[in-house]
Amino acid sequence: MTRKLLVAGNWKLNGSIAMTNDLISAIANGLSNSKNFDVAVFPPFVYLSQASKLVGDKILFGAQTVSEYEKGAYTGEISAVMLKEMGCQMVLVGHSERREYFKESNQDIANKFKAAQAQGLKPILCCGETLEQRNSGVTEQVVAEQINVVIDLVGIDAFKNAVIAYEPIWAIGTGVTASSEQAQEVHAFIRSLLSLKSDTIAPLVPILYGGSVKGSNAQELFSMQDIDGGLIGGASLTAHDFLAICQQADKLS
Ligand code: PGA
């Protein structure tokens, strides 16, 4: 099965006009024209327009969340139609920080996934367990619930045009990375969960790992059978660190 690797940078609440310019230009310059893996950046909303002018054809880009609503009296929201108009190809949905700090439920996230796809945006559905949940042995149950609510709403066919990111919460921004075996185990579980619905779609869905990915651990993680790249937070904020991860993807592509 040949799934293309994807290295995606989630800038979170970081950036400025200057940083957007410098970072995207430096990433574009550092990537080879003939690369055989995908690279995407997810800047804050207000820099998307600027990003669209800088990405060229080597870098995909998108937003970090999207409204489940299309238009109307929803102060502060940004719709999938608007993101599409900005040129976005992708959007993150269900990042654990959205779940935890902004109280997004599995159902909210499923609605966002659906709204994104309705406009032709490819959602990256994030899932993952807390340390407490891992220690009490419910990792698979938690991840299955997070994904099944989406499948129940949109159907398995929708996953032909989606990416899943497994991000154990205890590994995000902590410097603690899941071992490649720990990550692979959950990735294989996620793929088996998708297989229960469709044997043909399950092998096609890219499953990214996220949580303290860096240049020094990317190769080991990305070479696991069911790990198809990474969703990168901290190390996506400098071209040096992000390109170091891209180089590892390049070697494996
Ligand atoms: P991190 O973040 O790489 O800083 O751990 C990953 C993420 O939250 O997507």
C-alpha cells in the first residue's frame, strides 16, 4: 500500500505577518521540487490570505478549525466556504486543544468534518487519549468513540478524502513522544476500526502521528507500517526544525 507521507505544521496561536513570510518562504526554499511527500501548514486564520500567496505548489495549507455553520448570526466563526475562498485545501478538526479548552464535543467535531468536506476541504480529524485514560486502559475505547461519531454522521466513504491524526494528549508539547511501537499500536487499531466498515477504504486513509515529533524521532515514527507522517506543533515554528522533519519524510518517500 502506498500512502503518501504528509508532514503538517500546526502553528497554533503563534505567528505574525513577518513570521508567516519568513517561515513559509524558508520552507518552500528548503523543499525539493521533486519531493514525493506532502507538506502542509496551518497558520492562524488571519494569516491564511498571506499564506495563500506564499505557498506555491510545494506546500498545502489550511486552517486550524472551522465553523460547523455555513453563514449567519454566529459571531466570531469562520466558515468552510470562506476557507475555500482563501484557497485552503485542508482543515484541522478536533484538535485536543479545541476539545479541552473550547469544549468541542465529538458531535461538534463530526459536524465540522462534514461542513469542511461539503466545501471540498480535506479534514484532518485529530483524536487521542489523556494520560489518565491511557493508564486506565481505555485508549482504544476513547479513540474509537472519537472516530465512530464522525463515521456515524458522514459514513465511511467520506474517509476517502480525509486524514486522521492520532495525537496522544500526554505527548503534545511535553517533549515526551509516544514510542514508535506505542504509536504504531494505536495506528493499527485505528486502521482496523476503519476496516470494520470498509476493507477497501481503510488502507487508503493516511494516519498521522502527533506529539513532540522532531527531526530526531521522525524517521523512526514515519517508518512504522501505519504511520503516514506527522502533525507537528512546536517544531513547525522554525524552518530549521520543520525542514529537519521533512528531510526524514523525504528519505522514506
Ligand atoms: P507538538 O504539538 O508537536 O508541539 O507536541 C503537536 C500538536 O498539537 O499538533
